[in-house]
Amino acid sequence: MARKSKSKFDPEAFLAKADGGLTIARYAKGQVIFSQGDPADSVFYIREGRAKISVISAQGKEAVVAFLKAGDFIGEGCLTGRARRVSTARALEDSVITRMDKATMVRTLRAEPDFSERFTAHLLARTVRVEEDLVDQLFNSSEKRLARALLLLANFGKDGKQEPVIAKVSQETLADMIGTTRSRVSHFMNKFRELGYIHYNGDLEVHSSLLDAVLHEKPSQIKAPK
């Protein structure tokens, strides 16, 4: 007798039914979720919206570490015994985020295999992303790094879905994200717009032609689509 297929686990529905240790809050665009140096006492789950993770050096320079979207966890470093936050999380757009205190998170991971599997998958995906970012920084030009960052922000290639419209992201933020200057980002953004890869007027729209260019062309040979 064929085994009945297991339905896909929905962490949002699961967390909605969890008993104790949870709070749900709305964050306005630009609002801080937690700050570098705060006590690391909880894990956050993005129900709606996006968040930016950044680190500030002793000299005051900000480096963007990641952009996270609905379905991602934030602040999982507290589970390793880290006492303080090593980064700042800020809402990139209006967002709804669930906060789970550390004790509840640990208990849930031990007691709920489906939730533990979902959380592990998130951690593995983040590890792969960090490795890809490192390779990107070491071997790719700033032009190709910007193209990849735009594609990641637009969610191209993720679970077969495409979300080409990105809430407004400043050129300074993009420059921090890929390790270059704002003027270089401005130059490449204008180039991408002229080639028809992107369109921006407030919000930013990324076209699939940019993905084709990155996949099939060398950075110096990116050409306008026919």
C-alpha cells in the first residue's frame, strides 16, 4: 500500500498555535528589530516583509551582511551560547515578525521534528549563501556582484518563484553589500537600466534578462537583449 504523502510543514501555522514564549510584532520600514550589542536572548521569524542584517565596525563603518525575507529566521546565534548580538537587524519594509525566547526555541527544536527540520534547512541555506558570497567577493567583478545582489533581492531562482519588484534600496546599501563605492553602483545601475535589465522609479524592478546575462555571459560581455 502506497504511503500517504506528507504535507509540507508550515512554520507560520505552527508558531501561531505554540503555547507561550512567543510574541508577534509589527515593524515599520527602517525600524530596528535588535541592535548590535543587545542581549542575545531570542530568535525571530519573519512572517511578512524583509529585514537587513548589518555589522558596524569600531570605526563606525557599516557592512551589510544579508537581506532576509518572509520565512527566514533571524538571531539564531543565541542558540550557540552567544551572550550579545554581533549584528543589527532592521526592517527593510513594513514587516510582521514573531519573537521566540531562547528557552522556548530550544524546547521546540527538541520536541518538534518538523520544526527542527525546517530550522536546520534554514541554517544550511544560510551557510551555502555565506560561502557563495565569499566566492563572489573573491572572484567576481563589482559589476557582476551587483547583478547577483539584485537577483537575490528579487528572489530569482528561489523555489521556482520570481518576485522581481524590490522595495526601495539605497545605492549606499547596495555598495556596502557588494563591497564597492556608491558611484560605482550608480554607474552600473544606469548601465543595467539602459540595457533593459532593470527599471526603477521609486521601487526597483529586476527583469529576467539580467539573470540570463549573469548565467550565460561574462561580466565584460553583457549585452543588451534583442
